Amino acid sequence: MPSVSSKVLTRNNQVKPVTKVKLPQPRRN
């Protein structure tokens, strides 16, 4: 279920910088 993971990662990206390590995306940078 990549769809659910993508949603959770995007949401956690704003709360926890854990997504930055899993998904190196220049979103918060």
C-alpha cells in the first residue's frame, strides 16, 4: 500500500523529519 505510505509520509514530513531520511526530497529544505 504505497498510497497510504505516501500520505502518512507527507503528513509526518511536517511533524517529524523522518521522511527526509527515507525520502530525500527538497520539500522542507
